[in-house]
Amino acid sequence: MSSPQERLVTQLARIKELSGLSLRALARQAGLSSSSLSRYLNGQLVPPWEAVVALCRAVGRDPRSLRPVWA
């Protein structure tokens, strides 16, 4: 069984994959630094909820389904 953080990392990686954007381009579109986004995607850092929302909005996804995993 994976931890909530591992599930969140998996979901964020999926968002990045579906976006078709490079790490730098996705970070720019979401208003995040590429280094922060990189740390979120490799599980080093749990992103603030605002960052999760910004990532979802950048790729046109609804962030609400990620709330239980993030919390």
C-alpha cells in the first residue's frame, strides 16, 4: 500500500505527463519555480495546496480529486 504522499507524487507526475510540457514550461505556466516543481515531483517536498491547484489549472484539470490525497 502506498502512502498518501506517494499517491500525490504519482498524480502530480501524471499531470505533468498529460500536459506534454517540459518541467520548465509546466512550472512557468503554473507560476512555480522549476526547482520547486522538481522537488514536488520526486517526493522531496509536499507542495502547498495552492501549488497543486495551480498545476491542475495549468493543464485544465479539476484539483478537487487530489484534495484527499494531499491532506
